Amino acid sequence: MRADVSGSFRRFLHNFRELTTSSPSRFAVLVFSALILLFTGLFSMPAAASNGRVTPLADALFTAVSTICVTGLSTVDMATHWSPLGHVFVYVGVNVGALGVLTLASILGLVISKRLGLRAKLIAAGDSNPLRVHGGPVNEGQTVRLGEVGQLLATVAISTLVIEAVLAVLLYPSLLVGGVDPITALWEAPYYAAMSFTNTGFTPNAGGLQPFATDYFMLTVLMAGVFLGSIGFPVIFALWRHQWHVRRWSLHAKLTLITTVILFFVGAGVFLLLEYDNPKTFGSMEAWDTTFQAFFLSAMTRSGGFSVVEMGDLHGSSLVVASMLMFVGGGSASTAGGIKVTTLAVLALAVWSEAKGRPSVEAFGRRIPSDVQRVALSVVAWGATIVAMATITIAQITKAPVEQVLFDVISGFATVGLSTGLTAEMADPAVYVLAATMFMGRVGTVTLAAAVAATSRSQHYSLPVERPIVG
């Protein structure tokens, strides 16, 4: 009898090991799910709530997903609902989610064993690792070389600690000027720093950023934190390694930085044009205030999640623009969400090359292979499908205006955290749908697709060509 139990347990361990290690993408989904379940339990504890009561399951689960997926949406008042212990859970959760569970696991393995084994390096170079440039089979051309994985993981850990520490030091005086108690500011400063670098957008004080709406130094520091978090660890790694030798930057770093800067300025210009006469947002401000707030809104709709103006007060046209910026998101392997700026850049280059009649897609003296273009198209298609299905479902449940539903759904999918106010008022079924949308947005459409189809099949023959009519 004991031998049968031992054999069954051994088979269970073997099957579990095969399930989790046969596909790094599937392993990522499982670990993210496990972390969400863990933090749901933590947020359900009476000690985590300020009133000492058990938080309802829908609210605890949604907060756990929003925290681990570094989204920033909430169904409760984050500043007043949670106790100091609850805020500690939020702080820890966003940092764990921002680093990426596989990257964090590799770092822990490196600390414990003092070295990375071949299996850990292969996992770190797999599809599910957020440090990858894009999905597909592992090879040197599309991922970090195995010999650089240790350096890259060190860059992730060190850059996160250093950037958040510097941001906290810069934010502390502004909190004091804003009337925050010096002792309270000691934990609010690192809290704000973590929420900006992880692109989450939670605020620890009841008024949010309203008390600091005219503190442009603090708002600028928050924008800097959001920018550093949204460009991605591969770009930080390239900047650290090659400094300002632009010619030595990777194509990924160049496309990320250029597209990010373009969207930042274009978004600010469009918001300035659309909202300058809106008395509820920019219409009552001076020219300098309007310009600055337009840039702040442009930065936050990319994935930051902080807001000075109410999203529900924006014109419908501005909500559409904000939705477009949120859907794009930030850089690959970053704390930002969305389809990523490199996806947009690759598709734009493909369209430009097609218009010019070029046989291949090229940028900065490099040719972008067709498999990257296919991945970019797949990411957009899957992302649009997820957003469409979630919007239809939540709109049917809530009967709310579709423009508000679409805005909050895209904000959840792209892990932005901005809301028109709809999320806090939704019924539990809609809350669960939006939580699933946030999960799929954070884990990534490519990772989800790879987790479903864990193996790839090679085809050793080619079918006859026939061209359907397109367009």
C-alpha cells in the first residue's frame, strides 16, 4: 500500500515537472496564476483591510490580479480600504509582477547556486521570459546570448533597486511640501517610486495626485519613473553597456526609444488640441499648465496609470486617442503593457516597405525577418480579439456606455490603470471578466499562444502557391 502511494506521488511529481518544464510559456502562466491565488488569499485576510473584515472574493481577486499584473485598476479605494499590511502586500506584489516571475526565479536561482545552469539559461532565453525581443524558437539571432543572461538578470535587479531608490529620494521633499507627515512620507516616497517605475499607478493617499497637481517637479519625477519602466530592461541593458554610442545600440533599443519619444510628443499635441477648450480638464488652466498636463497625460496613457484630471471628464475624442495610446503601451520586456511600441514600429516599417515596393523590411542597416513580422501581426490580432470580446461581454453585463467600457477594458488589457469610474461600479461577473483581461494582457498574447501550443512542428514540404484577392 505504501509502495503504491509512493509510486503515485512519484508519477505526480514527474507529470507536474513535465507540465511545467516542457514549455517555459506554460510555466510562466502557471506561476503567474499561483502568485495571483497567493495574493488573493493575502488580500482576503482581515488584517489586510483597514476595517479588520474579510475583503469580498471579487475585490480581493481583482486587487491581486491588478497588483501582480501591475495594472493599477481597482474596485475599492486603494488608499482607504487597505491597512498598512495590505499596502505592504501591494508594494511587494507590484515589484514581483514587474520583474516577471521567470526572471525573478532565475535571479533567486543565481543567488542560491552562485551560477546559472544551462537549463536556467535556456528558460531565461525562452518565449515566456520578458527579456526576449519576440517569440519564436530560441536562437542567438532573436534573444540574448546565453553567456549574457547572468549579466542581464543582474541588470534587471540592480536597475530596479537603484532607480526606485533614486526616485524615492527625489519624491520625498515634494511629499513634505505637499503636507505629508515626515514619517508617513518615508514609506509613501518608495511606494510612489515603485508605482511609477512599475507603471502601476496606485496612490497611497486618499486624494491621489490631486494635492500635488501643481507640483511639477514631483509630476516630472513620476513621468521619468514611468519612462524608465516602460522602455524595457533590454533597452536599459543596452544603454548601460554602450552608453551613448548610438551606433552600437541594438535595433530593438533604437526602435523602442524612437517610437516611444514620437508617441509621447504626438500624444501630448493631440491632447492639447482636443482638450484646450474643455473647462473640466485643461480649459481652466494657463497655457503653461495646459501644455505640461498634456504631456503628463500622454505619458500616463502609455501605461503609467497616474492621473491629475478625471478620465470621465475628457471629450469622447480624447478618450479614443487615449485608448489608442494605451493599446500600444510601452516597450517589450518592460513593466508596461499593450501590444508594445516595437510591434507598432515593425508593422509601420512593413507598411512603408510595401508602399515603396521593397522586397524586405529594413531599418538602420538591418533587415527584419518575416517571422518577426508574423509575430507582430499575431500580437495585434490576438490583442484586438481579447479587447473586443471583453468589451462586448462587460457592456452586456453592465449596460454602460460602450466608450467607457472600451476605455476601461483597454486600460486593463494594456495594464495602464486609468478608469472612467466604471471599474469601481461593476458587478462581480464583469469584475471577473476584466480580471481575466488584465491577466491575458500582462502574460502576453504571444506567451498565451505558446502555452496553448507548447510544441512547434516543422514542415518539410511546400504546397502549391495560389494568391487570394486581398483588399
